Amino acid sequence: MKIQEMFELHDRVAIITGGATHLGCAMTTALGELGAATVIASRRKSLCEQVAAELREAGIKCVGLGCDVTDEVQVNTLVDEVVEMHGRLDVMVCNAGGAATTSYIPGASIDEFTRTWEMNVKSTYMCAQAAARVMIPQRSGTIITLGSIHGFLSADKRLYEGLDFNRSGPPYQAAKGGIVNLTRALAAELGEYNITANCISPGQIPKATTDPEMMERCRLSNPLQRTGLADDIKGTVALLASRAGNWITGQNLVVDGGWSIW
């Protein structure tokens, strides 16, 4: 098979949770540009519908649906709707997540820990399981999870000194670390069905609204000496979702401009 053919996704159907914003939107765009029929889903249904319409104008096959990924019934309904719509599911990108951390040890809120765990690990587990129920009979599919460099590195408090910017706390770091190893478990459980499972762990890729000083500190903290962009994630998701990544499973691919090497 020619390399161009290995990256084509014209026969693939993909769900990207949290696919209407930032990294999720970049990944949706990447899969859509390669020909996949994409479905973006989050609690903000109206935003998903709006972004899906914009992507369709750009020539990408995309539908926006509403789904709270911490609700098992809604997750199962989402997958059922996509299968009813397209007849199959080939790629599940478990991107939706976040942090509820506004307090830190020793005065941290246990409720914030629980909520952060639900937003990340619980949601990823439920989305992966719902996808697997479809992919196992197909005997094909790929599950892509979203970790973070803070899934294997702690946050350096010095980086945030003097800034009005909340650093990620222990609940977020624990949750992202859990996703990394959950992904390995998924790969081990599902490999016999020709289903791959891999994690993408981005480094600091600021949003446009991020404090400029914080962006500059992030830029200077990686060897490439530039700010990470949402588009920097596109090639990684394209590799893992396509036939080019068929022999990759159980891996944690770090996309951080070299941040974690020192």
C-alpha cells in the first residue's frame, strides 16, 4: 500500500468528544481533511452544531451532537446514534476532559478531586467501552485517549509564580496518569479483536486567551523555543487513526516540543 493510501480515511467514521474546541477541533479537522465522516460531541450541543456547520463549509463531513461524557446513558446513546447514522464506528477519540481544581494541598477539595477524575478517567473509560462494543463485532477500530505531560510529570510551581494562572493540581495529574495506564489496559484487552488503543499526551499548547507572559514562559521551556499550536496535534491523531498506525498500540505519544526531555 502506498503511503498516501495508508493515511486516507475515506471509509472511516470517527467520534471526537470535546471536538468543537481547541485540540479537539484540530483533531476533528485532521480526520475530516483525510476523508473521515466525523461526529463531534460535548455538553454544549449548540456549539458542536455551530462548529460542525463551519467544518462542513470547509468540505469536511461533520455532525455535531450533544453528550455529557460523564453520563453513561448519554455516552451509549451517542455511540448508538452514530452507528445508526453511519452503520459503523472506526475511531473513538476520547478528548473531552478538564480540571475542576481551584484549590491545592493541604486545603484541597475532595469533591474537586472526584469531579476531575470523573471528567477524565471515568469519561474515557465509558467512551472506550461503548466504542469497543461496536468495534469488537467489526474486528477493527482504534481508540485514542488524551493524556498530558502532567500524566507523568508534576507541575513546576516556579513556572507560574507571579501570574494569575491556575496550574494543574494533583487531581488533574492523577487523572491524566490514570488515562495513560488505562490506555495500555485497553490495548491489552482489545488487541485480539484488531483494535488499537493509544494515548496522546500534549505539552503546553496555550489557547489564544492565555496570558501572554504565560505563553512566553511556555515557549522558553521547550527545546524548540516556540509556542505549541493546536495544529501540532493533527499529525499525531492522523497517524494513530489511520492504517499508517495499524502496528502501534498501547503507546503514549508525547507531543510537547521536547518539554519533557529536561
